[in-house]
Amino acid sequence: MELAPFMAPEHVKQFKQLVDEGFYDGLDFYRVIEGFVAQGGDMAGNKASEFKAPLKAEFTRSASADSGFQLLQEPDFFAPQTGYINGFAAGRDPKTSQQWLIHCPGTVAMARSIEADSATTDFYIVIGQAPRHLDRNMSVFGRVLYGMEYIQALPRGDAMVNSGVIENPEQRGKILTAQLASQLPETERLKLQVQHTDSEAMQTRLDQGRSMDNPFFKYKGNGKLDICYYPARVRLARH
Amino acid sequence: MELAPFMAPEHVKQFKQLVDEGFYDGLDFYRVIEGFVAQGGDMAGNKASEFKAPLKAEFTRSASADSGFQLLQEPDFFAPQTGYINGFAAGRDPKTSQQWLIHCPGTVAMARSIEADSATTDFYIVIGQAPRHLDRNMSVFGRVLYGMEYIQALPRGDAMVNSGVIENPEQRGKILTAQLASQLPETERLKLQVQHTDSEAMQTRLDQGRSMDNPFFKYKGNGKLDICYYPARVRLARH
């Protein structure tokens, strides 16, 4: 996962502290709903930690001139504008000068109760069609860069029973350990190459998506792009 | 899978013939791309069959007055209208009187080469964010009703190498057998309950999606709905 301190600094800080103290080690993905999210953490809420104080919501941020927002689509179906900030899918509203991270497959956000400022430790990863109604309602603080296929292979709950919670802990996927790459020796870190959203290759991909100028396509679309269909590509580095 | 003879009768006919003769038994999901599709069939193209003649494209159909199109959203981001036909996500263009099935997670369509009328046996299942640029470009003929989590657990190829084909057949997910429910004894059929899209429960769900009238949501959205986020719900029948 890559974290997004530029958007949700307090969530990132707490998540890193929790990872660092081993809070998530041995916990479960206890609520996994096909086509929606895989939620992990301390379902019972019993695990002690110094770092589980409720967090102030970080749903949106003021868009500063230097945020580096790279416009993709205006208007989007759900937002006045979509684009990329530091490689993350983002929305922006020029009228309110607010920007936010978008719920796409692989997006990581903190779960919460009905109160905005109630997130503590449990997080979810989007595994289905983008749940865009959660945009501006949840604190998105990261995205999965690599390994979504392992998240997709997690055992599911029944969405129509107990909100998708898997009753039997034995049947849940486990978090064996969570580690900060920055705390690992360099040789043990996963080396990834992440496409720059402002690269020529990405621009070509987006241009082709807009024009559909390819004989394979008989219907050429309307030129609009869904930001969640165009994540920056990631691969294992060759060396 | 549920098939869609009302939209792609020739594709459904050929697929059923292929299933019935055991064509798919023992073949692989040879091209599986995280966030995109799982494609299965006879990659080598060597397997003999009476039923592998190239099919005429069934990308769209004329919208007849009695098609039972249940409007969801007008306009959609990619289509003039979206809605449901027989429980399937569909698009419609009142200007051209054409309708078509939409690529959502779980959508099943026949693969083809660059020519429109070239599909024969190989099919794909959407496993990621809706690839809506394929709408009106591919013959959608079915949808997965149950078991998407097993499709999601299939081994992946590398999208950036050989179009995501898994080179080593040993590493591919297998189609052990494909069977028509209609050919099975009633006691061996999977009993499913599929939500009617015109039911009160579905209507309530869509109304809630539009209004977001729930104290959990601090931002109430713009009232628009993504058809791919609102599939008809399916569950195992209790008896």
C-alpha cells in the first residue's frame, strides 16, 4: 500500500503507528463483501493500543494552488472534476476549492461509525465497482499498489447477513503481519515501478481511451473517462 | 451464469451447444487481468467442435416497445439511458432506438478478434471496474449470478506481458466442467433467488442510493446512480 499523507495526514500517522506497534498482526479481514470492500482490523475492539484515539474526519481538503492536481475529466459523473494527485485518483470542486481522494478498486480508507470523527483502527480496501457515494464521506488514506489479487482471493461474508461479517473467525482471511516498508532493510522491500500519471505513456493511454481510435472499436464512445478505470500502472521492478 | 437470449440469441445458442457437448471441459482461464477480465476457452484454437462458426455481432438490438426496459438513470456517464432488462444492466439510446447490455462486474461476453463478426468460443467475465468502452463493441450474452468470488480468486497473468496471457498452462485456473442447469436433474441444480429489479426492496435500495438520506452520509451526493453499482441481488435459496 502507498499512503496519502498529503490528503489524510492524521489517518496516515495513526495507521503507521498502529502498523509499527504490530497492532494489526494476527487480526482478520472480518467483513468481506463481494463487489464492495474487504474490511480488516479489530472487530471486537478489545486490542489495546496507545494509538486508537478517534480521528478527526479527513474527508476533503482545501485545494491549494500547489497541490499538483492533474485534470482528467470535467465534469465527472459524480464530481465536478476528477484527476490525479500524486498518482492517486482524486476529485475536485472548483466552487468550494475542496479536493478529495476517490473510492476506486484498491482504495484504502478508515472505517467509522455514524459519527464523522469516529475512525480509530479498522480499515477497508475497495474490491468492487467504485462505491463513489463514499467519496467525501470517508477518510481515504491510501491505495493498494501491488497484490490486489490476494485481496480479491479473501474469503467472503454474506452481504445480506450481519453486514457481511464472517461469523466464524476460523473462516476469515488473516493479517499475518503488517509492516512499514520504511522499517524494512532495503533488500527486503518490494521494489515497485509506478507509472507517473503525467508521463508520456500515461498520456497516450488516456488519449487512446478518449478517442478509441483503434479499429477494434466499432463504437467510438463519447470521449469521457472514468478515473477508476485508469489507475497508474504498477509493476515489480526488474532489478 | 444466467444467459441473455433476449439480447444475443445466436451467442447464447452457440454457447449452450458448446457447453452441452463438453467443449469447455478441461480448458483454462488463460488470460486473467486483475481489475479487468478473466478470459476462458480454447486459447490454442485447436479443439474441434461442430459449433465454432464465427458469430455475427450482437452488440446492440433494436429497442422494441415490449422490451421491459426499466429506466435507472438518464443520462448516464456513458449512455443516454441506463436501466434493467430482465434483471440485466442495460443501456438505451432513444434517438437510435438501440439497446445493449452493459459491461459491469460479472458480465459475460464473447471475445473476438478485430473483426466484429469473429467471435467463436472464447468468453470473458468482467472482474474489475466496469470497462464501459466495451459496451456496444462486444456481444454480451450473460452474467454471473453466483460465485464471483471464485472467479476473483483465479490466478492472474501480467497485464503488461503478452496481453495478460498466463504462459504456463499449469499456472492457469481450470474449467473442470461447464454444465447447463437445464440439463441437470432438479436436485442437482443450484437454487438461487434473484431480486426482481422492479420489486419494492430494489426500489427502496435505489431511492436510498439517490437520496443518501441516512445520517451516516455527511455529503449527500448528486442523486446519480451507476448501474454497475446496483446489480439485482442474488442469494442461495434456503430450501
